[in-house]
Amino acid sequence: MKPTQEFSPCINEGCNLPATYGDKCRAHRQVERRIQQAIEDGTCYAYEGRSHGYQAEAAHAYYVEMSVAPSTWEWITTTCATPLCLNPEHMAFKAPKKLAYPSYICIYCGRSGYTVDHLLPRRLGGEAKRAYVVTVPACGTCNSLLGDTLTWSITERRAICHARLRRKYRKILNHFEYAESDLKEYGPTLRKAIVRGMEDKAEVMRMLDWPIDPLYDDRACEKAGIGDPYEVGLIISMVEANRIAAEVTAPRNRERMPRDAA
Ligand SMILES: [Zn+2]
Ligand SMILES: [Zn+2]
Ligand SMILES: [Zn+2]
């Protein structure tokens, strides 16, 4: 049997120190005091950790002092000369409307695309004003395959899109691969048709391999000023994305069954 815990841990994420000052540890209580002092004096209070942790710490400070939580999309910058200032009154919120992807290249399949796909945050649901929703470049095919997919994760959307592309082009993908030597056995017309089939298949394979650059999404988020796209859920692990895509794209047949039976 575990010994009874005599203290509860500090409420700050990742902090295991005992909460000896209300629901916080001594170190975190001190930070809060210094933030309150900075507000009173109108001075800066520089965050001492790595810039990676600043967003969480700043959002927490803002929430504690202002009783308002920054939204999923918002990113904190400072209006003062201290880049990692924890004084909530020196904080400014940035919400990118566009991720910094190369224009007119579909982020899902890599072909040229002249439409924009809206990443509709789940928390905003159907009430989101489209004008404030982040957009990414997409081709008409991928955009319509995604329809009203309710996730703002780029990785998840791409995995779902690819699963649907695989279904849409399944005949092309099933095209047999012929060796150069085999082709010689066929007449010119048939040979042409076989070669075209192989070219089509290669193009679909290229779409499914997109993006070739593993940091394609990370870079677009970074340029848009989103410091941690994993934290806000814009990028998730490929394993997780594929698992969700399999779930989202598979049930169709199962849903149809009761209707057929009736
Ligand atoms: Zn703590
Ligand atoms: Zn400041
Ligand atoms: Zn596309």
C-alpha cells in the first residue's frame, strides 16, 4: 500500500513540488508575486526559462492576473523591449490567419491548387466566422475530399485526405507494374495504354508521398509565428493521424449496413 500523501502537488503543469502556498509551490508563488509587482510598478519581468516554455508560462500568468485564457490560436508576443516578458500588461496576442505555406501548392498532395482550405477549430464549431479561421492552400480535389472535416490538425487532415485519395484512385493504384522487357511483347496501342496507366499511378503515388520535406508543416507554422504547433494541435504524430484517418474513413460501410438490412 502506498503511504498517504501529505501534500498535493503544485497546480503548475509539470511541477511536482508540494503546494505549500495555497495550490502552488513556493517557487511558483514567488513568480506570481513578482508578476503582480511588475504590474504594479509597470516594469518588465523576464522569463528565465527557455523560450519554448514561455508561451505556457505567459498564458498562465495572463490567465491568473486577467482571468481570461488566451485562445488556442493565439500566440503571445510582447509590446515592451523584453522578448520573454511575463508582465501581462506587456503582452500582445497574435493570431495567424494564414499559415506560411508556399502559395498555390496544395499542402495535402503537392499539386498546384488555387483554393483555400479552412482549418476550423473544433472549439469554434459551426459558429466560427470563416473570415477568422486559419487557411491553407489546397487543390480543388483535396479541398472537396475533406469537405467539412472538423479538425484543425494539418497532419490529421492530410492523413484523412490521403485515405480518401487512395479510395478515389484505387483503380489507378491497382494498375500492374510492367517491366520494360514485358512491354515489348505488346502492340503499340496497348503499350501506350499501359504506359499511361503507369504514369497515372506514379502521379497518385507522388500525391500520397507529399510532403517530401518532413519539416514542411513545421516551417510553415514557424514562419506564421506559431512557436509550438504541437502544443496547439496543428501538428500531431503521423501514427496518431493515421489511426484517426482509418477511423474516420472506414465507418462508411458500417453505417450503410443497417439501412440495407431495413
Ligand atoms: Zn510549482
Ligand atoms: Zn515588459
Ligand atoms: Zn491536393
